[in-house]
Amino acid sequence: MHKKQFPVRGKAVVENGTVHTMCRMCDTRCAVKIHIKNGVMVNITPDDDHPINEGRMCVRGLAAMDQFYHPDRILRPLKRQPDGRFAEISRDQALDEIAEKILVIKNRYGPQAMSVWKGEALGFAQQEEYARRVIHAFGSGNYFSNDSACFNSRYLGCLLVNGFWNNYPGMENADLIILWATNPPVCHLPFMRAIADALQKGAKLIVIDPRMNPVACRAHIFARPVSGTDGALAWGLCRYLIKTGHYDHEFVEKYCLGFERFAAYAEKFTPEFVERETGVKKQMLLDIGAMIAAGRPRVIVYPGAGLEHHENGVNNIRVIAGMEALLGAVDTRGGWSWPESMGRRKLTLYDELPVTGHRPIGSDKFPVLYNIRHECHTMTAMDYMLGRGEYPLKGMILTGANPAVTNPNTRKVAKALAHLDLLVVNDLFLTKTAEMAHYILPAATFLERSELHDYSGYQRVGLSRKVFQIPGVKDDYMLWHDLAHRLGFGRKYFPWPDEAAVTRWILEPTEITTEELEKHPEGIVYRPVSYRKYENAPFPTLSGTGKIELVSPYLKKFGLPEVPEYVSPSHKALKDKYPLVLQTGARKPLLYHSRHQNIPHFRKIFSRARVEIHPDTAAASGIRDNDLVRIISGRGSVVVSAGIVHENEILPEVLELYHGWETAPVNLVTCDERCDPISGFPLLKAVPVRIEKVASR
């Protein structure tokens, strides 16, 4: 392993003082203040004036100091040597050699043999658009990202019904909040302020999740469906609303498409059927339905990431979005509001350079994913790297991602990455994926760059501040800028000298300037939030009907069901061989996917991979707390420690294992071929498994 020869030294923008910026230790982007003394960062505190966090901050944000000053940070470009070790080289040499190898691949196999992969460790606002822009200008449609296993399914599910998605739907104004497969205290901490405000005003809270999470303790109703059966429960609730007449008849008649077919499909989801399918008792279904009826129209049903990782995740989310429409809770105060754009320029080139003929990877198998998101399917990419695709995928530039740990079917991912002629990793640390690279480039943290932050739910835009500059370390924009100029299209598509110039260009069509944003660390409201816009403007749904699409003509064009049909999870048919269901993908309070494990005081708390087990399940296999156990699926196995939890925390048939451990990757047991037919999302939340105790040595 490469050893650092000097500590992190950064030049601060002020010698002594405070700099306002936005935290990127997760994607919530809370406003923070960086305190500097004698050129050294000495503290990070929350900013009081921003609506996202309102003076609150989690420990991840404070750990940005540990990340910035971490002794293992990569601070010089590294090149793999013939013996497998890495040696430091200059940045110019690294980029010259990388560009030369990219052009060799292009000349030999065509531009589509090159790709980029954007992770979230470095952010994914302007960083995402830079990656899309460079690969598209190069002539390839092969853009990949972490969104292939996080976010895209929720985005597609809501877009297919409403025509929009809202990250921050205004929970503080709701009379009823339903948190479905999400854990805000860990995933979206600012939501807890909004939820607490709503509860203080008398709102009700329903939590739906197979596993008890902290917010469930505050719920008026806590429902625990069997993993993967959420769609059946959602359909049962829709049926209840329709049969009892507790839906907004006028809204449905004027603004919804396909109600009759939607209602007809809902008929079979009787309380008895839902109880058999989901395990949620008939009376609880009726109680939830009554609470929804009493709360309408100020009802927010928030679909979490836990709904995405299933074989039929998009359709399950479509039903939930359809429920909001039945309630007339779309674009209302206290409902799911429709955010408006500020009219900024986009860096992507899809309008300027049509992708026809690029044959992007996965666009034939999952055309909806590509047509809507212009994104390729990462699981299919592995086959192309291994020579099993329509053409070979030979090169990849990967920034802030760690697919060798986070993507399903770990062994296949490692084998595929090893087949690449060129793998370039731009990252902060030597991850498992970076260890496989031909070149590693040092990446900048959020403290070393400035970018726009669009908070669509609040219709507010802010500008983060660059706080430090480390010699030799460049931000993402300069990586793509310098490569584009070496590849021959920089003057046309990357003409800006730095990220500040990019930001000014993006803002030009608006009435907002970077100078104004610099004066307002709390951000600027670009347009006041308004409601019921559908009375004067059509919904931006994909089929062009201008209505909420309870059934989707758009999906019909691709041979997919117009009605969001429910499919029972496959683990039910495999109970004899695999009696348990493994859930993975949940976050830990201090960790974030595969990130932050190298922060020492975090690692003291989460020192090793532990699978959470119901005490009855553990007893049946003779497993005690902290025993080593083997989790076995049809794909493979992984050995971890047993963590026996309270009987109320998890269902007896469910196991829960965090997914980001580099030392014990849960994706050794997940599969990459069982995917949602619309989004291509892999099955990660209902994996059929069995468990056994590992014999003592």
C-alpha cells in the first residue's frame, strides 16, 4: 500500500475567521460554519439561518474535519507499477498518459468503449453534470452512477405518476405523515425537525417498515409488512379509500387519468388478501385507512430508499404516488408539492448532441431508465466489461464511487473491473475500487470547492464556499476540464477557466448572481412556493396528457404494464431452501454507505460487520450474541458477527446487515440479475438466505 510522505496541508481562504458553506458528508447539504484559527480548521458548527437544518448538525458534519485532515488522504496522483504497487507521478504526466490511453481505446474500439461513473462521495450536483458532459462530448452515451442502486426508482416512480419529484415535500404543514421504508433520524435528519413541528401542531404519524427504527417509537401506528410486499399494502389502502368514498372525487375526475382501471385493479386487495400477503392485520389496515381519510388532503406519504431495492419497486412507488393523487394531496400545502425550476442553464448536452446511435449500455433492457434519466445500467456494465455485451467496455473514469463494495455480486464486479484496459479513480482514499485502478487521482473534499445548491422543495438556491486549497489537489471540474482539453474538445465544451466561471454561466438566465449568493449564506428564494398550479398549467407527466397518470400510456410504449401491477416477492417461493429474508442498504447513524469507516472514533462505535437477528431466530440455530455466522444465498456467502436485537426491533424471518463494509461486503450474497423491470434496480432488500453458526476454531 502506498504510504503518505507528508501530512495534509491546506491554505485557508482566511487566516482567522469563519466561513459559511454547505456540508457534503451526506446529501442533505446542511448549512455550516467553518471556524479557522491561524490557518487551521478548529471547529465546524451549524448555521442558524438556513431552512434545511436551522442551527442543527449531526456528528457526520463535524467529522468533515477528520476527513479533511485524515493522514490516509490521497494527495498526489498515483500510477500502478508492473509489480502492482503504486508510485507517485505528476498530475500533468498522469493526465497526459490517461488521455493517450483513452484515445487508443477510442481508435481501437470506438468512443462507446469509454465510460464515466459518478459516485456520491464527492457530491453529485455540478459534479454529475460535468461527468455527463465530458462523456457525451467524447461521443459515448455510457454514463453510470450510484443512482443505479439509490434514488432512480423513487424518482421514476413519482415521475411516472405526477411528472415530478420533490426531495423536501414540506412535512411541517401536514396533518398526517406516512414514512414508508425510511429512517429520517439516520438518513434525513432535517426531516425530524419538520416532523416534530407537525406533531406539535397535532399531526399524526404512521411508520411502515419491517424493522423498527427510532422514529417508529413516535408513531401513532407502526405497520410491519413482510419485505417486498409494500405494493400489496399500498393497493389495499387505495382500495379502502375508493370503496369508502374517502377520496377527492373532483380532483380525480378533473386531473387524473385512468381512475376506472386503477380502481378495478385495486378490487382484489381486500383486507383479507392484504393480511395474507403482507402480514399486516386486517384491523391495522382499516385503522391506517381511517387515519388517512381523516387527514386528507394534508397528507404526505414519503417513499424511502427501502422501497427501491425490490423486484417491483417502481410499481410499488407508483401506487403510493397514486394514493396521494386520490387524496387530492398533490401540489397542496401539507401535501406533496410540485417544485418549480429557477430556470438555470444545464451543463448536460442531450439537447445539443442527440445520443442516437450511441447504443448506451442497458438502454435496450431498461429503456425507461435511459430515456428519462439518460443513465446506463451499472449491473449490465459488468457484462460489457467481461466481453459479454454488444461491444466491449474497455475504459472507465470513476469519481467518488466504490462499486467493488457497493454494487451487487461483488465477485463479478471485481472480475469485471480487472478486465478494463483503463480504470481511473478520482477519490479521497484508497478504497477497494481504487486499489484496482491503473491511475488514482487525488480528489477535493467539499471544503476545497464551491458549487450551487438547489433546494427544490424550498425553491431556494445557495452557494457553498471554497475554504481551503491543497497544493496539487484539484476539484472535479478541473479534472474534466483538463482531460477534455487533452482529448480535443475542451475549447468547445469546457471553456470556463474554473468552477466559479461555470457557476456564473449557469446563473446567467436567472436574475441571481454569484455576488448576491456570496452575500447570503442562507441562500436566496428564487421563486416563492405556490400551490394548485395545475389549475392553470398541465401536469408535466411523460405521456403528454397533462394529467396525473394513475395508469401510464408512456410505459405501454415499452411493452410494460400501464397499471402499476403488484408482483409477490420471489423469496416467498424459496422458503424451504432459504427460510430467511436479508435486508441490506440501511445506513448507520455515523456511516454513509461505504464512507466514513476510516474515521477512528466512528470505527470504535461500529468496529465490525454485525447482522441483526431476532432472538428466536438466533436460538433456533444455536447462535449467541457476537458469534460468527455465515449468511448464505444462491449467489454466495459472507461471514459476519451476530448481533441479537430486542424481539420488537426486527421480524423473526428478517436479517438486517449494513451494506458498506469493505472487510465483509454483504454484496457477496446479493445478485445482479434479478432487477426491477423499469428502473433496473437490483434486489437488495428481500434477498432469500439462510444462516448458520460458524464452528469455533
